Amino acid sequence: MEFLCYHRDRIGSLSLRDELLEAHWSYMDRYEKELIARGPTFSGPDDDAVPTGSVHIVDLPDAATARAFAFDEPGYQAGMYRDVLVRRWRNTLGTTMWEYPGGRSGGSRYLVLGLGEGEAADLALPPNREDLIAYGPLLADDGTTWLGTAALVRAADAGTARAVLTADRYADIEVHDWTFGGRR
């Protein structure tokens, strides 16, 4: 079962994030084979942008294991995050971020979260598939009830990234600057 976990940083937690970076990476090393995508989100695309969260898409046996993965993470245990989103997810692309032909560099990257309500939307891949790093529906624990859509996408700007989802089909669409995660 695939899950998306999005840890949102608590305001003022940057020094704690820096202090726990190695512990975070060591924790994630334990899930190397299960990770589909990972990486931090930022306040903007500039060099002086500050981290605002971390996204991890991971293939785990069940919801209880996914929650343990999200809540045993060292930053969560130390109080670094203001909240954590854990949702079932379906890997519509069928690949990992490491298989993305565009690689780690070249262009801006974004996490796009469409928080849905009502009838499912954007279940099929959008036309510009070559810019998709990860894409799929957010689901309830039952694996069938649609709660939204999440994508990691390369785009010219946040507006272009947002357009990967059908705007009027979501209660809210969040767009976050994102970069490939893991040890440098």
C-alpha cells in the first residue's frame, strides 16, 4: 500500500530541523527500498528560502505501519512539525522519483496537493506527463474513497504547477516549492 506523508514545519523550528538532519536521514535510510519519493518543501524558490516541511511517499504494508513511519520520525518526536498529513496514495505513474528522466536539477519543482470533496477528479494523468515526477489520488484508509490528488511536478512557476489539477474540483489546492530529498 502506498502512502503520502506530509510533515509541515512548526514556525521557528529551523534550528531544530538543522540539528536533527542526520537523525532524519538515518531514519529514512531504513526505508530506502520502500520510498517512492521524498524531499523538503520551501517558502519559495530563492536561495534564501527556508524549509517549510517534508514530503515522503512510501510503500508500506498497512495504515498502522504508515502512521508509525510518520510519527516515529525524529523531527516529529522532537516537536518540529505543526501537523502531519498521512493519506493512502496510488502511484499512477508506477515509478519512483529516482526514475524521473529529468533528474534532480533543471527547472523548478513543486508539491501540489489538491484537497478534494465530492466526486473524484484528475484520476487520469494530465497531458504534460513528462513534467510529472509523482502523481496519484489521495485516498481514505479504505483505499477507495477519494480525498484529493497529489503531484510532484516540474513547472515554470507555481501557477503552472497548480494547473496540473482541475481548479474547480477541489476545496483547496496547495502549491509548495519542493526539491528532491535525501543525502547530498
